[in-house]
Amino acid sequence: MDGVPTNVIRGKQQYIAAPLCLLYEHPDQGLIPIAIQLEQTPGLDTPIFLPKDPPLAWLLAKIWVRHSEFQVFQLLSHLLRTHLVVEVFCVSTLRQLPAVHPVYKVG
């Protein structure tokens, strides 16, 4: 997500994070976040959030991680693997098969 340009909606700049999330695989509870950094460039302006931080700060850091994961999922898994892959077959079916073909009728 680092370097992805953001959008402006109704004159307001939108923001997106490129977080780094350190996870621990607990035997019973599954993956547990143990440290979150909201930017990929280390420095004094990019704090690392931990579970012992104030509850709302830790919650906000986890929300940013989920938001970034959602954006990646929507782009890669949903858009590319669903709509854009199927579009190739739909366009080629409409261009190459006659209207009486059974596969053409499915589309």
C-alpha cells in the first residue's frame, strides 16, 4: 500500500495507511497482533502500537490494519480474480460464438 495515490472526494483528501503488523500464532487463539506500525518508514514520527497502549489507540491501529487488508482483498481477490478474469471470457464469447451457440445463451 506504500506509494498508492489517494483520492479526493468532495474536496477532502482521503488517507490510506501502509501498516506493518507483527503477528503471533497462538496455539488456541490463532493469529494475534502484537505490534503495529502505521507507516513502513521507521522514524520518530511513526510510533509502534502495542496491546499495552491505551485501548482506543490500540483499537485504532488494528482498524487501520484491517482497512488496508480490506483494500488489498478488494483489489486482488475480488476485482482481479472475479470481474476482470470473467470479462475476458464474456467478451470473447460475444465476439466469437454465434448467437445460437449454447454457451452464448448462458451469458
